[in-house]
Amino acid sequence: SSGINAEYGQGACNYTVGIAVIAFFVGLAFIAGTYFWDDITNPITRKYIVFADLAFHGFWCFLFFVDFCFTADMWRKTTQTAKDAMGGLTKSNLQFTIVMALVCVFLMAALAYLAFKQMQDMQNGESGLGGYADSGFAGAPGGYTGGFPPHTESAGGMYQQPYSS
């Protein structure tokens, strides 16, 4: 960041490096969570892991968007004379940083979407976190394969009220 707008350039570079390093280490933690996913039997713990995944990637998507806007604006404000005075490697590094911030916005958004889909699957699937499968209960007495019985009032008198005398 030696050639970018001297007033804000170092702050832009420090911000970029900071969020990227934090994202890397938290990403390693989520990879470890994925590796041990089958060993995690508590559905509440699984729900918290997926929610943390969703929240982290959603928030980091926003942070990388701010990073992209910040560094692109610093590049725009840098005078052409300063850009021409930069070495080829410095200029390439700065341009690469801007492009990768934009790529990370889409990457984090995609990871947040995948975490959201996983959360929906957990809540609507047979994972024990809410939702019930419409395919019925395998092994239920009498071979019952439907979902829940209809509400008593809409059942047309088919069901006896509990505790009725």
C-alpha cells in the first residue's frame, strides 16, 4: 500500500489483511466442524454450528463488501502520477487486492447461502430439529404411513375427544 492514497492507504491495507486472516482461521474451525460432523450427535449443537456458519459468512460477506468499496475508492483517489510511479508488482498487488475482495464477497455469500440451505434441511428433514417427514413413521404400529392425523375439529367426528365422559 506504499503508493495508494497516503492518507488512508495503510488503513485500507490493514483492514484487508485483518479480515482475511480472521476469515482464514475461522474457516479452519468450520472445516474442523465439518470433519467431526458425524461425531456430533446432539442436534442442538449441530444447529448452533450451522447458525454460527450462517452468521459468520453473512457478516463477513458484508465486511468484504466494505473492503472492496474502501480499497476501490482508495485506488480511484490515487493520482495517475502516483500510479505511474508505482512499481509493476506494487500496482498488481493493489489491483489484485481489490479483485479478491470482490471475489470474497461472492464466496462468502455463497457459503452463507449453503449454510442457510443446510439449516433449512435440518429443520425440515428427519434430523430431529423441528420439522417432521411427510412420509410417515417407519415401523409405526399398524403400518401407519401418513403424517400427523388431522386436527380433531376438522376430522369430521372420526376421533374421540380425550378424557371425554
